[in-house]
Amino acid sequence: MSYQPSKIEPKWQKFWAKNNYKNWHTSDKPKKKHIYILDMFPYPSGEGLHVGHVEGYTASDILSRYYRMKGLEVLHPMGWDAFGLPAENYAIQTKRNPKEVVKKNIKRFRKQLQEMGFSYDWQREVDTTDPNYYKWTQWIFLQLYKKGLAYEAEVPVNWCPSCKTVLADEEVVEGKCDRCGKEVTRKNLKQWVLRITAMADRLLEDLDLLDWPARVKTMQKNWIGRSEGYDVEFKIVGQDEYLKTFTTRIDTIFGVTYLILAPEHPLLEKITEDSQRNEVQDYIKQALQKSDFERQSVNKEKTGVFTGAYVINPANRERVPVWVSDYALISYGTGAVMGVPAHDERDLAFAQQFYLPVKEVVAANGTLINSGPFDGMPYKRAQEKIALYVGGTKTVRYKLRDWVFSRQRYWGEPIPIIKCEKCGLVPLKESQLPLKLPEIKKYEPSGKNESPLADIVSWVNVKCPKCKGPAKRETNTMPQWAGSCWYYLRFVDPKNKKKLIDIKKEKSWLPVDIYIGGVEHAVLHLLYARFWHKFLYDIGVVSTIEPFSRLVNQGIILGEDGEKMSKSRGNVISPDSVIKKYGADSLRMYEMFMGPLTFAKPWNTQGVIGIYRFLNRVWSLINEEKDKSKKIKEKDVFKMTPEAKKKLKENIEELEKIRHQTIKKVTEDIESMHFNTAISSLMEYVNSLYQVPKEKINKKHQETLVLLLSPFAPHLAEELWQGALKHRKSVGQEKWPIYKAEIAEEKSFTLVVQVNSKVRDKILVSKGIKESEAKKIAKNSPQVKKYLKKQKIKKVVFVKDRLINFVI
RNA sequence: GCCCAGGUGGCGGAAUCGGUAUACGCAAAGGACUUAAAAUCCUUGGCUUGUAUAAGCUUGUGGGUUCGAGUCCCACCCUGGGCACCA
């Protein structure tokens, strides 16, 4: 019989599913050594699983299967991030109810994951749209509200006209909606906002504790954008007002030649001179009409208008003009900037545009000039002194803004707040959770700055829990990210009715040891989840300060043309079609063999076939009858050096050595996540086994091969283990093979003989050979003799167990 | 513009500490088997010169350190990613 994945794979999937996947179920409170291996759970979109999911999920599955065989208890769960725009937009497109659509999509995703042979603990499955789950998402919101970390505010927000909802800053990419690609506009709306800025310092500092890719840490650092500087006030000439500016370079204050206010600055109106009023008002109007993206696009010409007002520079008492320009942002600092064209690129561009003076105050050597009493002082040291001199206050500012948390959409967690005209905002009682999302007929966004929930009179109108008077429910829903902020906690205790998580269980499993997923979540999910986790730590729900100790980003898989996979390009590879042709094992292994996990790699269908061939070779190595085995002709066998060939023929010990070397290599490579080289070494092992007549291969070799292969190609391994090799247990429950270092070690090595650093000969010698002996052997080589001739040897370099170099 | 990562055969990639560059796989060529094809198995394979022994060159480019550099240092070029008026 030949290797037929379409026959054996469903068979073993059924076998694993027995007793609700009992073999992969983990206890709540692990006793032995344990590890929590987590995938970023998918949005169950209508597209189904794609090859990018398969990549990360295969990597984590290999680790999970490996560590189980090493005797660790492994928590490896899966669930569904099913609220939010992708599912809802798909439902609207196909004119169906989001709930039904999601249910169907989840079913399909689950089936696809099971067809990949992923070893999840399906008893811990969670779904963010299940009321038993989002009850706790709402509960966390209530706690945030009680601690003052959730508040309502009228804020300028990003509005997507196509999705008809508010977006978080993180969801806007290059001025466009991250979901649909439409240009985002700006609106002022009353919104729920989470005070993530309160955690800014901790989110920044604790990055040091994490074993994460440096670039993800850098992205978070930049996103938080901490700057230390000073607030400095400038007195307005002829008025009693002061303009407060924020600067990180107070040492350049003697170089201020103008001041800039953002168009939204509250004092602008008041300070503008009548002669300039029309011009300034026109400018403000224009600026406010522009989208954020337009205003902030780079390399654009600077614009601005003089207000007619002057301020006094507190450092040197000079009068400097006040301008309005949209390169000052109202949302950062004080909305007012001191213009120092000599030492700031943007200020220089502005000054050149409007012929404003440029005054140098820091010399090339870094000491101050034209700075009165501070001349000659190094600029760094001058900062504190100047601050004292001009009355500046030390301030820390962040780029990070509070997180706009409400969405005008149906498909999200309802915010558990009641609005009463008399009592104001009244939170629901915990006993009233979950506040279920009502089933409605019309769930398209209305575009009226409200969620479609606002139209459900029977749901919206309630009695105020406090005064019993008429009141209304909050109709906005939570954003996509809410449910994914804490799902990794629920996996540990998915059925707890009384608590979000039992802290004893949390203590034994958290933090997540290995978290695998795409880099696209570097500042969204990963920052929000850290924020919530720290909050839960503060209120005593969890005992750990960070949720994910180690993060690994898989690289994206490109189409066969080397471009990003997309429907419009027509280069999308569907996992289903690959499974159908070559089986899930080939798909898994190919994706791991393509290259390092973290690299971006182009798909190559021929490569899948290569892996398929390899699995066939494994199959026939173990399955074929001995008499039918390769008609090995001694003369045409070997692809190895003559020495190795001889050894293999004469000495089966060589094969045993390779067996131990392979165990060593595969073990080390799995632990360091070098899956591509682990597979290479399995291939080399199989190639070696093919070099010897079948009857010389003992069962030990076959068993080792199957065990080592089992995390990568679990179906094939199970078939061979329980079939041809006649074992009773699942291969996944066997022990991982061990190697002996002394057997794996090579006894001899190829001594490289160089003359003037050029390789002239290679001689097989035993390991540990001494310099004197090596010298003797090397000098005897006819090749080497040719080069040495009568020349005088100036120097001999000997590297133990490697080479000898004669310098002449 | 700034920051980060990376440039190795026709392709994906391998190569602890500076010590045999190109493992493994794909594609290619030749052979065996077959009526034939597919599949399978075997062999070859960086480039140049050469019948061959062999010699020279080769890890983006140019320098440097070293007995010895894919690996370390300097400069430059290119690709990918991130940030982008954050004062």
C-alpha cells in the first residue's frame, strides 16, 4: 500500500477526537513542569483559514507536541475573536445576521484547524461573542469605570464614513480605515474613553522584562512616545494672558524668533489683532476642514498666518510674533510651540517660508552662544539652569492618547451603563451581567453617530436603577479589541461562573510562556492587553504584571509571485486545496521547511511536492516488505565520500551515530524554533537509512524516525507507529527519544591543511590530534609538499580539531 | 527624512567562537526501470579556464584588521519593515 494522506489523516483525527480530545486536555492546576503555548486566536472571517494562520499554528503545535512528549503539561488552547467589524461587514455583505454568520464561520474554522491535526485542548474553547464570556468583558469595563479609568468625553475622533463608526488611532493607517481602506474624517463626538495614558510609564518600563522581538518593543516605545521637557510661559504683550508652550529643548530658548499656535488653540480668538482677524479666521476654517492625514502629510509646504500679537521671551525679554499654523497640534503638549528655526528642522522650514529670522544659540561644539549669562555652557547642562531662570516647569508628555472605546456598531459587547437625566451615568450591578446584545432585524449602521441599538426602544428605555425614573441604556458597543484583551486568562478557567479567573489557577499557568502571532498586532492588541492585564493586577484579579513573557512573530507567506497574497492578484493559496492534494502533514511540514519562522517567504508549490516525496520515502522505509525493498546495487548507491561509504557498509555503528546526532539536532532545533533545519536533519537521516540495505535497518531506527517526525507530521507518525510498528499507544504519548553525547560525537575529523591560508589538502584524522602529529601528517601530503618545496615556514597556525596553516 | 532588520548558486535557504562557503530542498542535466509516459531509484551540479591532474575567482560594492572574514571595523549601494510635523 502506498502513502495516502487522504485516507490516514481523517482516521487519526477521529482517533484524537475521542473523549473530547482527552489526550490534549490539561488540568487546571498542573502538578508537574508545565508550559503555556498560545496562538493569537483568529477572527472567524468568511474567508476561512489561510496559509498564514497555518504557519504560526503549526509552529506552536510542534512545540506543544514536543513538550508533551518531553513530559511537560502543556496548555495549548484555541478560541474565537468573533466580535467586531470583519464579521459584521461580512454579515452585511451577505445579508445575514452576524450571529448566524459567526456561528457558521466558527464551525468552518474549527473543522479546518482539526483537519490540520492541531493538538488543541478543545475543552477550553472560548468565543468572545458568547454571553458567558462577554459577561466578564463587561465586568472588566465596570471595574475600569469604578476606578475612573473609563470616562465619557467629547473628543475629536476618527470617523470612517464607510464603516460608519469611530476608530481608534491605532486603527487608522496612513489616514485610512484599517478595515475598509476608506479615508477617515474627523468629528467631535461624545465617546467612552479608557485612560491608558495613566499606565504609560509602566507600559514603557516593563517592556524591559519581556523576551519580545526588539522591533515590537521599539514600536510600542515609539507609540507611547515619552518625552521629558519643560512647560514655559510667554507673556502676551498688552494683555494679561500667558501662552504656555512645551519644549524638550529649553536650552534653545534664546533662539526663539516666533511662537506657533495650533488652529484649535483656545486663546487664538482672544489674542488676534483686528487687522489680522479675517485672515486668521479664514486660515482656521481651512485647517479644520482638512483631514488629519492631509494636515499631517509630510514634506508638505508649511502654511500659517500672523496673528498680530506678540509675546515676550522670558529668557531675553525680546518681543516675538505669534503665528497660527497647522503644524502645531492641539492634541499634543500645550498646542503652542516655541519656534527655534536654528535648531529645529520644521521651525526652519516655517521660518524660511515666511522670512522669519534664524538665530543660532548652540555652537557646533554643543555649547551655548547668544544666550546671555549661559554662553559657553554645554547645552545639556544649561537646560536645568535656564528652566530655573525662565520659570519653566519640568513636564513629561506622551504621544499616547487615551483609548477611544465606543463604536457605533451593533456587533460588539454592549457597554453596561445606564444614562439617567437625574442621576447621570449609572453602571449596571454586577449581578445584572451579562447585558445581552438584543436580537434585532436591522443591524446595518445608521450613520447617525449612533449604534443601531439606539432604535430598539424596548431595549434602550429602562428604569434608572437608582431613582427608578425613566432612563436610557448606553447604545454604543465596545471595539474589536475588548474581547481579545483578556482571552488568554479565560483559557485557564473557561467555565468559571463566579469569577473571571481563579487566581490560584492563574498563578500556576500565567504568564503565557510562548505567544506566537503576526507582527501586525504590535501596537494594537499587544498594547491594549498589557494595559488591561496591569489593571487586573492592580485590582487583584491576577498575580502577574505582564501577560506574555515571550513573543514570536511569524513572517508572512507571500504568493508564488513573491507578492503579498491577495484576491485581486489571484495568488492566494488555500490550505484546503493543498490538504486535498498532498495532505495536512505535507502542508505543515512544508510551511516549516520554507525557511526561518520569522522570515517573509514566497510560496512554492514544487516545494510542497518535495516534502510530499520525503514523507513517501519515510512511508516506504517503514512499510515496505523487506524482500520488496530497494534493489540496492552496491555500485550505484552512495552519494557520500568514499570513506563514509566504506564505513556505512562495514559498520552499522555509523548509522547508530547518525541516529544519535539526529536526535540531538532535532531536539535542539525544536527548542530554538529552527524548524527548517530540524527537518533538514530528518531528511539527512532518511537519506542515510536509504544508503544501507533494508535488512540492516533495525526497528530502533524506524522508531526513532517516527518519534522525531511526530510533532511535524502527526498523522503519518501515528499511522506508522500504531500500524506498521504495531504499538498500542498514541505516538504523542510516547517519550521523546534521548541521545548519548558520546555516541553522537564524531571520532574523527577532516583536517584542513592550508598553505598561506589557501586550502591545499584535506586529511581524515582522529579527533584530539596534537599539533606536532598534525604537522607531520600534513607535511607528508604530496599536495602540501608541492607548495612548501624549499620555502621557509615562517609560522604554523594550528586550530585543534580543525586545521593547520603553514605561512611561508 | 529618522529608526530597525537584511543582501550567500537559477530559486527557498544552511554555516556556535572569525577556521572546509553553498547543508537540506526545489528547479536542471544524465542514467536505471518501463512498450511508452508518470512515479520511483541512482549520478552530476557555484563561476571561469582546462581532456584531466589542477589552477584562479566567488557570500551587494569599495576599503581595513587578521595567518585566515559570509561572520569583526569603516564608507557606500540596494531591498524589506516601522515611524512620520509629537515641539
